[in-house]
Amino acid sequence: MTFAMTGMTGRRSGIAIFLSIMMLLQAGCSGSTIASPQKESVTPPASVKAAKESAAPKEPVVKLVADFESDKFVNNLDGGIGDWNMNPEDINNSFTDLKLVQVPGVDGRESRVLRLDYSVDSDRPASNGFWTKLMGLDGSQYDHLAFDLKGDAEKGFTEKFRIEVKKCKDPECRESIRGSAVISVTGEWQTVMLPLNYLTGLIDFANPESWKNPLVGYGNLSELIFIFNDKFVTKKTGRIYLDNIRFVKTGDPGPSAVDQPKRTLSKTTIPHGTVEFAKFLATRLRGFPKTVVVKKSFPQEDREFLKEIARDTWKFFDQIMDAENHLPLDNIQIGEKEPFGEGVWIGDYTNVTNVGVYFMAVVSAVDLGFITKDEAIERIQKTLAAVEKLKFHSSGFPYNYYDTTLMDPTSFFVSFVDSGWLLLGLYVARSAFPEALTEQTTRLIQRGNFKFFYDPIERQMFHGFYENLGVYSDYHYGVFYAEPRAATYMAIARGDIPEEHWFEGLVRTFPENYSWQGQTPKNRVARDVLGYKCIGGYYEWKDLKYVPSWGGSAFEALMPTVVLKEKELAPEGLGKNNAVHVQGQIRYALEELGQPVWGMSPCSVPEGGYSEYGAKPFGIKGYKGGVVTPHASVLALEYAPEQVIANLRKMLELYEIYGEYGFYDGVNPKTGKVARKYLALDQGMILIAINNYLNNGAIRDRFDADPEMKKAEKLLSAEKFFEEVPDDSKAAVKP
């Protein structure tokens, strides 16, 4: 099995900004050299084509990697060439044999080429192939990867396989990023011309320069891998010929993952990014703060204290809404000295996660007594009508971002986790007000099937799909204890994807030989859970045992708890793990970092920008510590209420972190500098978490009340994370 996961676990499909002003923050890594095959139903884009004549200019720049004219298994870069096998113990059934042979080449003349005889015809999982080292080649100087390819008609061949281009993330290459593609094969020589832009996993989305030229991050390439996987190939044994691997600069890189759809109109002639532009955008809102810092006397009684915070937090959703199109905005930033002063920013776009969270926020406003039921229904109906007018992808799912003024999609990306949060919000809204909202919500709920995002080979969910490229993302959501578990729970409950994804596809901990992970897991053995082979394991820090998240952030650990009954239904599984992660957040910040306040999660950086933060020991690849964000603390309310409330009061005492819409997004505990930003997602987590705490899980109850969702409760209740299982145990598993 291969594992790939995102450092942001999808949330920052939600906060990271596909608009050109702010950069998408996306981290990913793979613990294996083996690529994860894309879904078989995907047709390779037309520009990834085989042709005897390339559409390149007459004199393209070419860097030859391997022409196989040497007798040695060394390429033209002095890099090694060889075969690999996922299961070396199965070499009689799973293998790729390499041989240099003399045959008529692509031009019809005798040529030395590399012959690949492969087999994945085994009763065990089989994956193998060919590799060659790229020796730090600077791929940013080129725009296509090319090679000549032919299947052997007599011996037979697979009509498709995968390739992967890797780049090391560290000098020892313990951890890599990679881009991958599906390659088609015929019985005649063809020249494959693959645009490097299709290798989306190599793009450094956090680098502003990548938004001008996504190839800037393609330097220092380490390896090219050909992959034959038993679940992906169309013929399990066969022969393929390969020649003339090269990188080519044609001058026509084609579309890329950073492209944005064209806008239908121009919203104003006012220069973008100016105070005047922000004031123009504010005319479309229901309101905007009039002061920068709010000093107020909060109630001494804890429940009233929390309700006061919730009331102010609700004002964000009440006011930072396009008054005409009824879509919540993604974020705003208040000026340093006055609201419309230097530094003011209004993000008049939204992510579909924000819309789903907005529905839950409106329901919470009713539960907390801020608005009436009739007001809530009217608000939700107007936003539902707006969502139904948006352009959706042909899969039935929305694009990831939309302009709230023009309602145009601003991204070609269709995100699994963000589509998931939209539907989670729809289920909550339908359950809250069935008599008024069933018809509208059901139409949207039934538009798409999450099978669209599911990779049956890896049994994991793709991050998403790039419509303009016609390819899925290079990475999967592979870590179990992460934010996407709420969406995968829902997808399984709907019957869109199989239960095995939950138990066998998602990773609790990684094998010992994955040396890049934070620590070696303990008790990582297979156990039977509902008839599935579930491999567990846990980490330890001080006296705490826990299943780690990816980055150790509160968001990954606790955002799913706003809809999933983990505390109630999984007291020895997810519920217990949540409680431990809360204590880890508290102790790591206070004891290890010596900070006066705690709660770390991806958030706005007071000095500018956006970044990931977490309690490092609690992540497989833990994020750095530092900036504290209030939403990370509020999410912990139901597991440590006294500590959370004391922490929030401490923040109010020490920092100017409170404005008209409640807590600002982040503070640097060392300097006291505050990020005076409000993010829809973070505001939503605060409001919904307070509602769940004060009203006994009101939002969770709404979600779980849906008959389909209730049927999936066994996913939560069946697993015990810390039950010791002997290493030599033989768990009964499904075949």
C-alpha cells in the first residue's frame, strides 16, 4: 500500500486563497516511491497524447535523460537505472525485468531500447516497475516530459500504467513530493509528450512565484518511476519497449493548476487592493466594524461569558455577507488604527466550506436565541437559491471558490473535503427546518456522488479534481485522524463509498520504515474491526497515548466533532483520542513552549500571511508551534471546559485580541502582536462549538438525526484505539 496525505488536510482548500492576492497553502508528502493510481474512469487529457510528430517548435530545447545506447544500466545523466518491487518476497509472480535490446525504433531504424517485461499476476497485492535517477535535474527549464513507447503485440501489454516524477524535500531524500500521470500504450511506437504542468504534486502553491509560473518549483528532480499495479493495469503480464526519455522546452506549457476561469464582468474600475476598493466592496455588505479593539466587561458566569462571545461571533455571519447574492465572504482584515485604515482587506470570495459552515452557524444562532426560526429559514433559503445558481462541475459538485460579487467560479479545482463540508451543512439545515428546507437542500444533496473522488485502488479519497487539466490531484487524504473524516463518514453513510475506506484505506499510524514520521508507533498490529483488517498503533508523549493527526493541530483533531458524535459513541476510540489531543495542546504550549496561552492550529500570522501551527509531538509530521488561535481553544470546550474558559479569559487579559465580531484570528504570544483578521471558517468553528457545548450537542444531534447518518454510527463505536493486541495476533479479515 502507498500512503499520501496533505499537511493541511483539506481545510486549506478552505482558507488558502485561489485568488491571485493570497496564495494557496498546501503541503503534501508521500511515504513511498510508489504512486497511487488515479481512478480508472478518468480519460487522460487530450494534451497528454501520443503522436509520432510532436507539436513542439522546430527547434525545442531538449535534455536527454536516457537513450539506452550504453551497455551499462546508467542513464545519460550518470544516474542509475533499475527495477523495483513492492513485495520482493513475491518475485516469481510480481516483477519487472529490464533488458537492453536491438529493435526497430520510433523512426523505423535499428536502435537499442529498454525492454520491460512485467508481471503483477499474483494472489497478493502486486506493484512493481522501472526507475531512473534524475540527479537533481532542473525541470523548471522545460515544459514537457517526453519518451518513446511501444507495447509488444505478440506478448501483450497493459493499455495504461502510471509514471511518477519525484523531488526530494530533504538532503537525505527521506521524504519526497511527487507528480504523477496516467500513460496510454498501443502496439505501435508513439512519442508521449506530457506537459509538466499536469504533475500538480510538484507545484509549490505557497510560493507567490508559482502563481505566475507553476514550474518554478520543479528544480532538483530526483527520480522518474514507471509503475505497474495489479489493480490498475489492463493486462497483468506483458512487455513494453521504452526509448529516448527526455525533458523538452516547447515554449507551450499549456494549462496549469494555478489557472483561474475568466470573469464574466469587471466589478469596478477602482484599483484592486486599495482602501477605496475595500470601501467599494463594503457597500455590498450588511455591515462592517466601526472600531478596531473592543474593551468590554464580560460576565463572570461561564455560560454567559461564552454566550457573549458567541453573540459577537455571530455578527460576522450577520454582516459579512454579500447583501445581494447572500453568500458569506471568506475573510476580512481590519485596518491597524481604524477599520478602513491601512491594512484593510475584504475578501469578496467564498469557499464552499464557508457556505456549509454558514448554514450551521445560522442554525446555531437560533439555538442561542440570536435570531428567530423564521429569520433563519429566510436566510438559509436565500443562500440556497444563490448556491443553486452557481456554476457546478459536471460531477454534480461545486468548484472550490466563487466570487461573491459576480458569482463566478474563481477556481477550476473541485475539492472533496470542501464539497463535503457544504453537504454536512446542508444535512444540518434540512434536519433543523425540514418543513421549510427539505426540497431545496435535497436537490443539492443529491446532485453528486462522492464516488467521484474515491480511488478504489488506494481506497482513499483524492484531494480533488482539476477540471481544466482533466486530472485528479496527485495526493490522497490518507491520515485517519484528520479533518476529512467527517466527510468520509458522510460519504460512507450515503452509500457512495465502501466501509473498507474507513478501516483499511485510512492510516492510523505508519510503518516503522517510514523514517520521516515523528516517532515509531507502538502496537501497530492488525486487528479485526467489523470484519475488516484495521492496522492501528499509537504514539506516546510523556504520559499520553494517542493516534496522531498529520500536523498536531486542533483543527484536524476537533473540527469533525462539530457534527460527529465521537465523544458519545467512541469513548475508547475517537472520543478518547480527542480528549488526549486537547491535553496535548494545553501541555505542549504551557509546559514545552512556555507560553501563557494555548491552542494552535492553521491560522493568520500576525506579521502577515497564513501558516500552519500545531502541537508538534501530536502530528505525524508535526507543524511548528507559535501563534495561538482562539478557535483551537474553543473547539476543545466539551473536553476541557474550565481550561478553555480560563484560556480565553487570559487572552482577553493579555492581548488586544477582541473586536466587534469576537476574537481575532491569531496572536503571537511572544510579541503580543495580533492578526486582526476574521475568517469565516474559524468564526464558524467558534460559534458552532459554543452552541454544541451550551446546548448539549445541538448541531451533532441535527446531523445524526438523518436516517442515513445514524446508520453509520457503528463506524465510530466499533474501534478501540488503545486496546493492546499481541504482535503475533492473527486478525480475522475479509478476503
